[in-house]
Amino acid sequence: MDGRDWSKFLLPYEQSVEELKVKFKLLRTELKSREEYSPIEFVTGRVKKISSILAKAKKLNVPMDQLETGIEDIAGIRIMCQFEEDIERLAELIADRKDLKVLYCKDYIRNKKESGYRSYHIIVEYPVQTSLGMKNILAEVQLRTLAMNFWATIEHSLNYKYHGIIPADISGRLSKAAEAAYRLDKEMSSIRDEIVESQKLFEDHSILVSKILNMIQVLYFYRKGKEAAEFQRRLEEIWESNELSKLYGLADEVEKAVIKAREAFKTKPEGEQGS
């Protein structure tokens, strides 16, 4: 190990990971708001450990003074998607961004690794503003389905346990599991529209129930306890029937009651408003 100050060396990588995580999470929020569906399920990130950096440098014959250009995944972002089609859509969105530069991609989905590993890797150059000025950081953005990620996490653990040489019998079973995960992704893609529609209905249902409950609390604030309790009772009944149209109708009624209660509250003499 050389005499470099590793904490200072890794600081811009840590900054880039944190910034990229925030940006991709905000992208998810924006897409869900604008398009009602986002190819991003969730985002994680990490900076490679010093021991891993040194091991990779040795494996790739990267000189210690060339780590910043010779190792591309010191900063790593992982984005999980529900469906394989989402990965292609997300890769296009990343390529169109102006706050980073895509250098190249490695498609391990169409061209899986011998182990069975599947993922889509994008090597990007990302500028971070440090106290010493702007610094371009190389980062690897991995796009995976949930099934791909589950398999890759297991493989990583086994590689760690067996120091990169997994016994043949376990390796064979792992390869079969990779194919099973791939078939699962294909099967989920075949019913993608139905899944997305169901998730949308569930989300709409949850948002509407929260809205009604919040308005019921407002009625309690305006001392409309009887009305609030009746709306609560009706909400519980409709919740059991799971009918979205009735929920919308109840939401309209509660909203009108809140407006009426608010207007009545405003017209009360100031001394009576708290009573």
C-alpha cells in the first residue's frame, strides 16, 4: 500500500455517490409524478473499500498513480428496476442527461457472463465540485432487475466465501438459478401491463384513503365530531368492499364538509373559535 491519504483520495468519490443517489431518486419522483410510472424501483450506492481497490489494481495491473483512470467502479451506483424493459428505458434517460457523460456501456444482459451474471453497466464521467475545484470522477452505474440483483448478491457472497473459486457443484446450481431468475424476468415482462395497472390502482387507493383520513382529522379540528365519526365509519365499510369509485365519492363528500366547516369557523366571533 502506498503512503497516500486514502480518506482525502476517496472523498470526491463519496461525494459523487451521494449526489448521484439523490439525482436518481429525484428522477424517480419526477417520473412517477409526470408519467405515473418510473423504471426506477430503488437506488443504492457505495464507494469501493480500500482493500477492494488494491485487489482490483493488482488484478488489472493498474499502477498506483493511475487508480483514478484505471479503475472505473470506485464509485458505484446500483439502480433496481421491476422489468427488463425498464432497463433499456432507464439507460436512454441516463444517456440524455447533461450533468454526466456516458463513456461506454457493458451489456451483460444480452451477453451474460459465464457464471450466469446479468446486469447492464454504464461507465460515466461525473463532475463534482470540491474545495480545490471541479474534479471529474469515473463511476459505474449498474442497472438490474430485482431478480438479477438477488442472484448477483448471492453469487457475490459465495465468491467471497470461496475466494473467487466456487466449487463446481455449487457453481452448476448457481448457473441454473441464474437461468431461473432470467425466466422469471421474462414471465413478469409478459404480464407487465397487468402488473403496472394493479400497482397503479393500489397506489391510487392508498393516496385516496390517506386524503380522506386527513380531511376527517380536519373535521375533528373544527369540532365536527359527529360528522367525522360517520365519515370514518363509512370509510371502513368502503375499505372492506375495495371499490375505488365509492372512495372517490366519499372523498368529495368529506371535502365539501371540510369547506363548509372551515367557512362556518371563519364566521364565528373570535372568542368562540376555540370553543
